[in-house]
Amino acid sequence: MDSLWLEIHDQVKQIPVIDTHEHLPHHDRFDPADSDILFDYLLHYMSSDLRSAGLSVEELEQARSKHLPLDERWEIVAPYWEFCRCTGYGRALDLAVQGIYGVDGIRKETIVELGTLYKQRRAEGHMRFVLKDLCRIELSILDSWASHEPYDRELFRYAWQPTPFITASQDKLRRLEEQGVTVNSLDDWLQAFSAALEENLRRGVVALKNAMAYERTLYYEKVDYASAKSLFADTLTAWRTALERGSDPILLPKAVQDFLMHYLLKEADARGLVMQVHTGILEGSGNVLANGRPSLLNNLFLDYPNVKFDMFHISYPYCGEAGALGKMFPNVYLDMCWAHIISPAAAAAALSDFLDAVPYNKIMGFGGDYGFVDGVYGHLVLARETISRVLAEKVRLGVFGVDQAVRIAEHLLYKNPKVLFSL
Ligand SMILES: [Zn+2]
């Protein structure tokens, strides 16, 4: 770091953070005996880079197995880990063990010691310690399927995924009927959908979340009510037969899914809700990248001007498209969650572009997007470095001074998400 970067970074480190997106456990209660560093660290991200580098599915399973000795499991991943150590995912984990356990990186010489430290720290309070004391995160927005379960309000708020009503199969019908809901038509389905939305709003969710790019295109056509109603009726008949026979899942046809998304957005538009949308790269080892192109949402931005769309992950690699949409639409926001570890270089380039093109109150600077808290710490170290570096470059170019750079960082990391999610 040069002196200007360092000067800005010193101040950025002091700024509290509102974290727009996490998948963390709801509570800070862990069983130390059951806690395992490689099981957790290979839940996602690093496991995908290791797979990308050549690790097989079977090897990954062995490496995550709590029944084998840790040093043996390390030997399985070690050659691939070296190829991945310099990616954002690899760097975040090394930074995490340095900052949290005072251990210099994850390697043959440190893995057993780290395994022991990891179990010890899982005792009550580790998650709170990392989030509050180490990270200075005031609140995180949890993306959870279990929004009915109680959660620690001092750490979290919720986003609700309405996906099970939209990319639904007969399983959703079965579960609704078990709860005493009668479904004989599209109208019944819509009623159940609205009731679920109301219930979640009563519970205090601060955003809706659309993660459907994992399963389908983000292009939602306008479908008329009569077509949707008739298609739904056909599907309902097929669902009942499938439930009787125990056959494979049958999804609602795309046209009905599209109709339901427009229905939801009408409801959201009337209430001025925020919808977080997964755009761009898909986690895992293979999927349809172009399903997450942000411009596929263009018609929704036009049709629902009161819905605030928080576009996730800088839409990597469609960052330019995301920037243009954020610039064009008052209701489109750009969210850097996950971005600083997907590629620190891409995050820096995108942020530099966003700051030149988009009003800075539209940019959310950080969301950890991890299922285990140590990752959040490593990610935030990288995020603060990247944000400071980009701001220092702007100062060097004479765009603004150091004081303004720090004010912008405060907006990205704290004020913007606080305003967007009314926290
Ligand atoms: Zn996520």
C-alpha cells in the first residue's frame, strides 16, 4: 500500500458496516465437538475453486468428512489449494485465519493447530465476536429459507425468498395443503402467496430476494391472467397425479412463473419494497451463466418503478451492464456483496467505473455472502482494501480529496444500505 492508500484505509477501517447479504446460522450456538474447520471452509466458494482446479467430487467429499483425520484430508486438497491460494476465495481464508486465530495461513504446517483452535473458539460468542468486535458490522441481512425461525436481532435482519411459490413443484402444494390451505385454482395460489408475503412483512423482513438465476432465466415475460389460469389448472392436475404416484418434481411452466413474478412485483410496487436480485456468476461447479444477465431484468425496472432493485454481485462478469442500469434507473441499485472475493481485480475495476458513472448513494459496498462467519472477516478485509485503493486512485487523479473519499466510503459501507433497507 502506498501512503495515500494507507491514509484512506486507516480511516475506512474505522467505519461501521451494514452487511447487505449473508447466509450465516441464525444463532451463535455451536457444538465445539462437532465443529470442523475444513468441513466449514469447504462448504462453498473455496470448494468451487478447488473443483475448478481439478479436485474431484469424491475427493471433495473426503476432504469434508469429519470422520477422517484432518492432516489426511489436507493432503487430498493440498496440491489444488496452492493453485487457488491467490484467488479472492483463497486470500479471504488465509486473511481469516491470520486475523482471527493469529495463524499464518492454511497449510500443512498449520492445519492441525488451526483445527484445534477452530473447535475451541466455537464456544458461545464466536460469531458475535467476529461480526461485532473484529468486523464492526452493525447489522447483516440474512438470506435464509427458514425465515420463520427466530434469529438474533442484535446481529441480523431478514430477506425473504418467495421462490418456492414461483419455481414451485408439487412439493409446495403438498406442504401448503398440510398447513390447511386449499388450492383448486390459480386464485387460491395467489391468495396463499399474498398471505405468505404479508406474514413475512409482519415478521419484519427488510427485502425480498430473487435467486432464480440458479434455475432459470431472469427474463420474466408479461403473461395474461387467462393463459396463466389455464396453464396453472393443467399443472395442478399433473401435480395431484404426481403426488399420488410419488413421481419426480414437475415445475410450474415458465409462463406461470413469469405471471407470478409480475404479480409479486405489483404487490411490492404498491408497498415500495426492495427486491434483492442475484445477477451474474453462479456459485458451484457449472450452470448457465447467461441466465443471470442483469439486462434480462430491464422490463421489470420499467414496469415497477416503485420497487427498488438491489442488483447483487456487481453482476460479474456483466459489470458494465450493471453500471449502465444503475445509471439509467432511479430504482436500480448496485450491490458489491460477494464481489470482493469473486475477483478483487474485477471488484476494483467495477467500483472505479461505478464511481465515475453512477451516483454514489446507489452503491452498496459490502455483503459477505458466507455460510460461516470466518469467511465474512476475510472478505471484509479485502473489501476495505479494495474500496480504499479505488478511492485513493480517484484522489490521485484529482477527482476529489481525501475527506470526500472517506465520506464516500462511509456511504458505501454504512449509510447507503441503512437508507435502502430502512434500518
Ligand atoms: Zn448469497
